[in-house]
Amino acid sequence: MIQTNDDEIRAQLTKQRYNRKLNNDNEFRQRKLLEKDAISQEEYDNALNRLNTTDADIQLLETQLSKTRIRAPFDGVIGLRFVSEGAYISPNTVIATLYNISPAKIDFAIPGRYSAQVCPGKKIRFTIESDMKVYEGEVYAIEPRIDPDTRTLKIRALADNKKGNLIPGQFVKVELILDSNDNAILVPTEAVIPEQVGKKVFILEKGKAQEAKVETGIRTANMLEILSGLKQGDTLLTTGILQLHAGMDVQISKLN
């Protein structure tokens, strides 16, 4: 909490509280006299007005006093301090920066063509600079329009950050999970050979290399999804494939 000098306001508040006691007693006496028709209505109204005015002044001073204390609007971590004790500050003075780092907010964008596949609740995985640990988060807000310049859709996700490993301003590499397939076949990207029409891989059958036409799906950093052309149990050749041709004898030196 930041506290500015409030001596003058407190002195004025003390004075008005004494005035309120005096005006309250005076209003009580004037009301009793009015009930006995000993004074006019105007005299009582003046006494009541002085009391009400004092109450209003007290409320104003209490509001001004509360503004001498600057409190953080939410829990978080305070950064560097830009003022020292005794410094003069104004409404435009930057005192410090407060960061709410848990949960962390991750802003990123995806190509607009995937807009129909993303919704709040979708999971993300991401890594940060100089750290290969994979963190997880969840989408909670989506921009309602696609950026006309970049043709991308802005998304915001939340991730737990109780340990404080995620720092505001960091670059992150995000992987948005649009769908999951527990039975997907993934192969190393270098094992897939593009052709003029389609793609192919080499598999091992009875000691010989054989071509298999494949249809691919989603690509990750180093893996490629095979939609058709391979089945569970096939032996895929991943090295030396540029020298292979159908029917060539193959001897396996390493089996994963």
C-alpha cells in the first residue's frame, strides 16, 4: 500500500466532527423548542441545514482521506519501484507495476481456416524460451473476428503458474490440440518421399524393400500422420531411403 501525506485532511476531519457534535446538539434543542412553538420553522430549518451540511463535509473529507491510500486492486507480484519515500506524486506518476502472473495468460493466433475447430475449453501445450519443459493450458477466450490483414484468429489461454516459471512478456511456442486420435499412425517426416502424384514410403516385406503409397494428415515438428497406406505392424524404413528401390534386399541394422 502507498500512503500520501494526509495530515491536513485529518485535521479538517477532526474539526468537522467537533462541529457535527455541536450542530447535532443545537438541532436537538431547536427541535424541542419548535415542538413547543417557542421558535419559528425557519430557525429550526437553519439548525437542521447546518447539521446536514456538516455531515456532507465529513463524507467529503472521508472520501478524500481514502484516496490518500493507494491499494492494489488484485493480488500479484510488484515489480520495480519508481518512487521513494517523500517524493511528490501526481495522478500521472508511475509508482510501480503490479503483475498477476497466476494463472498466466497466453496470447497467440492460428490460421483462420481452423476457426470452426477451436472453442473455449480446448487444450494447448507450449514451451518457453530456454526451457524444453512442456506446459499445459486451456483456451478461455477467442476473438470474434478474423484479422483481415493476417487472416489469423487471436486466442487467449490460461495456464497454471503457481511456481512463477512463466514470466510476462516471454515468447512461447504453442501447440493447439484441435482433435485427438488415439489410434493415429505417426512416422518420421524424413521417411515420407513426395512424388509428382502423392507420397510414398518404403516398408520391409520378407527381407526386401517395397513401396507403399500413403496419404498424409497432420504434421508436427518432426512427425507426420499417415491416414492410409500403412497399418499397425508394418516395418517402415527410415534411413537410406534415397538409395532404395522396390525389390531391393535390405538388412536391418537398427530396429525401433
